[in-house]
Amino acid sequence: MIEKQQPIVALGHSSKPKKARPPRNNLLLSLKKNDLELNFYSSLDTEIMNKLLEKVLP
């Protein structure tokens, strides 16, 4: 019996695009005053953060 020899070929890796991750939501400020605890994250709009801080801090 004569066997047909076939070359060994490496399989190519599929070129899937990497998933785009959303930016991390980092903690910017953690504030505790009396019974109130506020945590401000990087996704928060700076105007809203300033308005909240004006109302909480004297």
C-alpha cells in the first residue's frame, strides 16, 4: 500500500477584533459628613458634582 503524504500545515488563528472596553469608572472622591456618605466617580458630570458639593459643604 502506498500512502499519500500530505504536508503538515499550521492552522491560522482567526483574527477577531478585540472588544473595545468602556473606560473605567474610577472613584474620584469619597466624602463622609455626619451620616451622609458621598462617592463621586469619574463618569459624573463635573457641573453636577460641583452643585452637590456646594449644597453639602458649607
